[in-house]
Amino acid sequence: MEVEELRSSKSERYSKELDVAVRVVQMACSLCQKVQKHLISESNDQVKSKDDNSLVTIADWSVQATVSWMLLEIFGSENVSIVAEEDIQTLTKADSVGILETVVKTVNDCLVDAPKFGLTVPAMALGTKEVLEAINRCNSAGGPSGRHWVLDPVDGTLGFVRGDQYAVALALIEDGEVALGVLGCPNYPMNKEWLEYHHCYYRIMSKLSSPTSESWDKGCVMYARKGSGEALMEPLVRENSSLDLSNLARTIRVSSIDDPALATFCEPVENSNSSHSFTAGLAHSLGLRNQPLRVYSMVKYGAIARGDAEIFMKFAKAGYKEKIWDHAAGVLIVQEAGGVVTDAGGCPLDFSQGIYLEGLNLGIIACSDVKLHQKIIRALNASWGSSNL
């Protein structure tokens, strides 16, 4: 069965949107791989700090411009509302002229490769004004009505800068419900066994392998449509490769493990917006014996969706507000793969209230199994009073 047939096997609704989204994310991942390779191999100033001290890179702006331009070109500007993380404030400062020039070049270099992903090349190269406009168009506030594309161009920027895990996340929300989600994970190998190897090692092995060999494929794209009851995964389009992805897309499912002693749980790498100490105490009370898998970005949702881990717990510190682009795509993929995602009170996440997950109760719990999820909720209720969060 070909990729497009797999993507529409359960329902024709959103089939075009999902097909376009997967192609666009594939292209964005290719862009990110090239930028990350440059960041790792050379000393440069392509990383900036925003006003909130978070990091932003050439890839963040370039992916946002590329995805924005493609969605508007395919669906028409009157039909496209985009909610995305980046704006042009930092990029248009006087000391960012060099970075802006690099972003424009990166976007155009990426768009030239569009036919490789089944997409259309612009008639002419985009100028600086057009690239800035494409980034700036992603200024929708979302909300409870209408269609809104939700983009995190590089989720896990710190992981990206360090040559570690990150993700390109694109979702479509309609009338407050996540309708489809696509998660591109350029450094997340197709098979769980390869996680044991440092990314530099399997980067070397990829070069030694035949271009048609799946043995050392690095990177994947996971995606799902609401109500389809399935999530799918395919490898990234490889550089200069004619590998037919239609033969490699496969269904992914959550793990069947329901014993906490055997379960693996994920949490954010950084402790700045999630309490490792509270999570550790909760894990101990649940009888979780395995060490936590600390992973940058929404790759954590992908790990649960395809059965590499069973639990993701995040309990934000006071004052931190979760953004919809950090969760929308991953949540839907986990749910359609058979998992459960709620806030820490057991309620569904609400994506209808703008750019933030308003009304979020305590934190977020994603789980492969309903029984495991219920055990976590009970343990949480018993220990939350001493959390100091």
C-alpha cells in the first residue's frame, strides 16, 4: 500500500491536508539537518537569544518561513491561519542583518528542493521582504472556531544546537480540536535498538551503509489523523536517494506494558520548566524502576506512540504556561496510536483557548496504557500537597 493510501485508509477527511503536512515536514526536516550539520561542524553566530532568553536559530526562522509559504501557496492565503512560535522581532534588529541574509538563502535553498518532496518550487526566489512576510503571517491567536495550523518550527532548540534530539511539529486544529498531527524527528532513529548509539556514531554508520539499506536510517516522521485509530511512521527522505518511502511507511502502536516496574518514563532534559525532583518522587511511589529517559522536544510523545517508552510526565513550575504548539501534534499521535494524554487531573487538554493550554490542571501525563494512567493519577493525588509547585 502506498503512502498516500495509508494516510487516507481510515477516512478521506483531511487526507489532502495530511498529505501536504507530511511532505512539508519532510522538507523542513531536510532543512534542519543541513543547518544542524553546519552548526556542529563550524563555529558561527547563527544562534540568538530572544527577549525571554530562549534560543532561536537560523533553522527556526527558515522552517517557519518555508512552511508558511508552502501552506499559503497550496491552500490559499484566505483559507490559512497559522499559529507559530517565532516572530520577526529579533530577526529585524540591527545586529541580525547577517542572520537575516542567511535565513533568506536557507529558505530559497530549501524551496529549490521542493520537487523531491512532491511540492512546487516558487516561480522566483523569495526576497527578504517575502521571507519576513511569510514568518510574520504566522501570527494567528487560534481559538475555538475555524481552522488553525499550529507550528513549532524547531521544538527543542537547545537539543538542536547541541546536536541532539529535536522535532518539527505541525498540527491542524479545527473548531478547537486537533484534527491531524505530524512530528518530524530528524535525529530519532527508525528502530528503538539504535537509541543505544550516540548520534555521531550512527551518523558515521549511515555514510557506510548502502543508500537503499534501512539498517542505519536515522530520522523519521510520525503522523496521525483524528479518529482514524492509527498512527503511521516513515523514514526521512534521504539526501540524493531514490528510496521509495511508500514501501517503508508502517503503523505504530503504544507499548502493551502495564506494570510500572517494567515501564520507562520520559521527562524534559531541562529542569527550568519541569520539576525533576517531584517527578522522581512520584516515580518512586509508583514503583518505576527504570531510569528516566530525558529527551528534548516532542520526541517524547513519539517515543510513547511507537512503544519505546510508556509514560511522559511534566509538572511545570508556578507561573509557566504551556503553549499549544509544544503539544498538539504529539498528543494526537499518541492518542491515535492507542495511548492516553490528559492533564494531571485526568481531563483532556484544551486546545481551543488560544496559544496557551488554559485551565491546565497541575501538569501533563501521557501514557501508553489506561491502567498505568489511572495509577499515576492516584499517586499524584496522594502526593501533590507536598510538591511545592
